[in-house]
Amino acid sequence: MYDLTIIGAGWAGFNAALRAKELGLEVCLIDSHQIGGTCLNYGCIPTKTLINCAKLFSLAKKSSSFGIETDNLRVNLDIIQEKKDKVILQLKQGMQSRLSGIDFINSRAQIISSQEVKIDGRIISSKSILIATGSQPLELAKLKFDRKKIISSDEALAHFEIPRSLLIVGGGVIGCEFASLYSIFGAEVTIVEKMPQLLPAEDGEIAKKLEVVFKKKGINVVTGADISTMDLEPYSKILVCVGRVPNIMGLGLENLGVELEHNQIMVDEYLQSSQGHIYAAGDCTARMMLAHYAAYQGVTAAENIFSSRSQKADNLIVPSCIFTEPQIASVGLKQEDALRAGLKINVHRLDFRASAMARIVDEVDGFIKIVANEENDRIVGASIIGPQATELISTLVVAISAGLTIKQIRGMIFAHPTFSESLHEALHRPQAQA
């Protein structure tokens, strides 16, 4: 009998397995697909690899402004595809090497009791089970995937190509990243979003700035859109990015009395389901569909299984990173959230046009917003659009987690010239009360 059987080898399941092994548990990790889950194979890693290729292409196109002449600039999709596949393979091999001491089984799994899992016609027993089966692209009833013209992010990443014209349905994180990517490579891109702004979950001012930048780059942005009224014929490809749904079909949960709601596994603050020996982590809980949050949940679940519910999964200081061009990142309360919560706040901001490093690299589009509680001077949130936003946000994650005040950070010394000093400079700028 295993101490822990984990179903799903994505970022939640993989990190849970490693932590459980560290704690001395006998672990079995099961996945019917490839190790690494969506993040490694169809999500974060291939997307960001392609985006980095696009970034280099974009820089090369404006290299003459830096005194570097490039002739016959072109895109070789075969090499880009090879690069993407190589990165995935290297990371996968690294993950596999770290599973030493853990039984990994490549198979479909069905849970037949709170301590039994059926695989390949046999049953394995386990003291506890962790479900970490991730999520899959949401399909629209009136716009079903045919995997040819109407595709999901899975198909877009598995076989990357540049269509003549592309309609992206959904202006959330995934849709905006793909819009930026394909536009740089020369596709005619239209992105439609049913809500009044792109990135409905982000700061309104940030979303508006991205829309302005997109339009400058030739991307057609349509918000408040009703896709059912649009003519889809003119588009070579239609990429549907309207969200993701928990992937729990075939697990047998409906026969076990595990509480579900809108297809997500309901868990308590310790990540335990309604069946005591069954836990869940990652996208299948639908709390935050982010790889780094899934990893956090997976580790927390493993610790709770080891030491009987000792650690709450209650850390809500979770950064969000969007790899558009320019990048976007946020953490904590956004300005609108803080005001709705009735907080008196000060908003500190800096335009990247005032950054020496932004001028040096010629990436000045964007700004930083840092939100502080007026009563105690502590930072409660931040939103950034601009160069290196996804790296800069980690400094603010630390600041919020540690309860640092504006005064404390002002007293620190940041290196010059760097992008990170822009965070420091923002706090020295005149503040706006809200």
C-alpha cells in the first residue's frame, strides 16, 4: 500500500510528489499523458518559448535604431518549432530525473474507493489520494473545435503556424498573449471580448493601455462583442480562448460522493474533499488556474496528508503574469478592488518614459502603479504594464508578504540603472489619494 497516490503529473501533482518524497512517504504518481501536464506541454512553457522567439524577431526589426544593420530578416517556423520542442524535452527530462524514488505510471486512472485506484486492469491501494488532473480548454456550444479552422490553444501550440488572418475569441490572458505573438509574426489579428475591456480581471487602466498598444500594432480590438453576430468566413483560423474547465471526466468521482460544483472539486481550506482520504490541488479545484498556485496547492496538500491537516492553503498573495508585448503583472489588491473594499489608499506611479533603462533598451510603453493603505502605509497591491513586468512583480510579492511600508522601501538602495529601481522611484513620486 502506498502512503499517497497522485493522479496527474502536472505542476500540482509533480510538486506534491516531490514534497511527499521529501517527507518520507511512499508515493505513486499516475498520468495518462505526458509528465509536466498542460504547463509544460501545452501551456506556459511552449507559449513563452514562442513569445521569446517573437520578442527577438521584434527586436531585430528595430535593430537599425541601435546601429545594427540586418538584411534579409525572415522567420523560419521549422527552427522555431524545433526550439520549442527542445525546451519542452529538456525540462521534461529534468522532471523525470527528479522522480527517482517515486513510482511513475503512465496510465489512465479511475478511483473506485477513497483508498483504491484502478489502472491497467489492476487495483492499487493507498492511504490517501490526491487528484491533480488539471484543466482543459473550454469549448463554446456555438463554436466547437474542429481542430482545423476552429482551434484551441492546444492545437495552436502543438503545430505553430502563422495564419493570414486570425480571429481570437476571448480577450483574457491566453487570448491577449496569442494576439501579441501572432501579430509580431505578421498575422492580421482580430481579438474579441464580450466584456467591456480586455483582461477583465486586471486593473482597468492597465487593460486600457494594452488596448491602445494593441491598436498601434495593428491588432483589431473589439470589446463588448457578441460572437454570434460576427461573420467568421473571412478568417483563416479562429482561436477560441474563453477559459478553461477542470479535467475530471472518467475519474469516477460521481460514484464516490465527492462534492462537485460546476465540475470543480470542492475542497476545504486544507485541500481535503468531502471524502476524507481524497484531496485535490491545482486547476481541478478551479480556485486560481495558475501553474505557480497549483504548485503551492500541491505542496500544501502533501504536507497536510503527511501531518493531518496542519497547513491551510490560504496564501492569497499570488502574482499574475501576462506575457504580452508589453508585459503585464499584478499582485494583491488592484486600485478598484481597494476602493470597493472601502480602503483609503495612496496610489504611487511611475511612467516607464522616466526610466533610464527603459530609454536604453527603447521600451518605454507602460507604467507602474503601487497601492498603499493610507492608514498604515503598507503596500497592499501593485499593477505593472511595461518592460520586465513579470520579473519586477516578485519584488512586490515580497513587499506585500512581509508587510513592508512605503517608508521602509524608500529607505532601501536599488541599483542604477535597472528596471527594478523604477519600483523605488515610483514610491518617491507625488502620490494620488483615492
